[in-house]
Amino acid sequence: MDRDVEPGEVVVTPAMAVQPRRLTSALEAVAFLVALLVYIWYFQARAPITWTALLAMLVVSQLVHGESPVALGVRWAGFGDCMTRYAVPVLALCAAAIVTGDALHTLRPVPATHVIGVFVGYIWWALLQQYLLNAFFVTRLTAAFGGRNGYLVAPLAGSFFAAAHMPNALLVYATLLAGTLSAIVYRRHRNLLFLALAHAMLGTMIWFVVPDSISHGLRVGPGMAGHHRAAASWRRSEAGLGNDYLTVRSQPMLCGTVANGSLVSSSRKNFSTPTCLAVRRTAL
């Protein structure tokens, strides 16, 4: 039997009791994203060991919420259903990428065994990314919305995922779309194993088909600049150039050496092979 409310008494309704939990979940998602971006853009190059702080944040959050990896999707339950529904579209997309790359002559000139090795090694990295995207961000955002406006969870999680891939334009757009679709699939089936498998297949196809001049070696953050410096050094070494030469422009299909303003050698190469146009530093 309900009792009368005394004057001045504060009444806590069930909806009001849920509000702090929703706010906490939202703050957890935003705080982890900020910490991840700070790590990528600052600490990764200066103190790589700080990734353990991110791991600690993730573990503590899930312990507080009483979550386990199995309950969050690291399980075989639902894997078969996902394969039945989504394996054909994923395989078709991979096949289309290979056909397109072959037509444009952008396939990476490596043996098939090397591609398979990249795929197998990528599965574990893909599982970690899917765990962060879905087991953490999607779960926290779902709790933050509290059943309302649930349609916003997937695109918001995809946006968080894309933000972690800046400033690589190709990966930002790819992860925004793929991350949103992945979140939708996760909310329906709650299986991370299939999502990791699909992620690894598509990521390997990007590496295999898309030239480094566009994919930037799949690097993000300041690592993109480091990749370009390493590629420029490799190109100078390939062309037999020393430190007196500076790569000033990347030109697909043509590699030339310029000394004191004159083109002294050039050769055509596969588009997927890093190429260069180099100038002697003393001539600049």
C-alpha cells in the first residue's frame, strides 16, 4: 500500500534512479575515446607502454559492470547465424575488390601465401578492435540511451571508431561505414568472432588492393607521417640515392632521378610499388 508523501520529502522514482547509470555509461564511453585519441596522437610515439593504462580502464569498467568476454560476444553462439546471413556479402565484396585491383593493376605484388599470412595475423588485431567498438562502445552507448533513440547507437559508435583512424581519409570513411554496420550486426547477434573474421578479411583486402599512396600503409595519427618518411627512405635506397637526395613528389607509374634539375634516369613500375621523383638537396 502506497504511503502519503510528507511535505518536503524527496521522492526517487525508478526513472530517476536510472539517470545516474545512464550518465556514467555515457561518460565512460567519451572518456575512453578521449584517452584513446591522446594515446594515438601523443603517447604512442613517446611512451608506448601507456597502452596498458587503456587496458586497465577497459578491465576496471567491465569488472565494475560485472561483464565477461563471453557475455559480451567472444563466443561461438550466433557465429553460424552470422555466417549464414553475412558471409556471402563479405566474400562478394572481397572478390569485387580483387577484380577491381587486377583491372587497375594495383594488386600488391606478393605471393598468395603472404596474403594469407597477413590475414591470419590480422584476425587478432581485428578481434581487439571489434571488442573495443562493440563490447565497450556499443554496450556503454546502449546503456547511456537507456532504450530511447536506440537507432543512434550504431552510427555514434561508428563515429567513435572512425575518429580513432584520423587523419587517414580512406580509413575514416571505411571505418565509419563498416563500424556502423558492425554495430548493427552486433546488437542483433552479439557475436564478436564473426565480426573479427569479416574485419580481418576486409582489412587484408584494403592492404592487398589499395596502393600505399592512398591507404598510407593503414597508419593513423602521427604514424602516417612516419610511414611516408620510411617509404621515402626506402625509395631513395631502391634508386641508389644517398642522403644528398630528397624525394619531393610521388608519381605513380614513373620513377625518376633528377640531379641538378635534369632527369637522369626513369623507369616504369607497377602502380602498387612505391615510386618517387628525387632531387639533389644541393640543387634546391
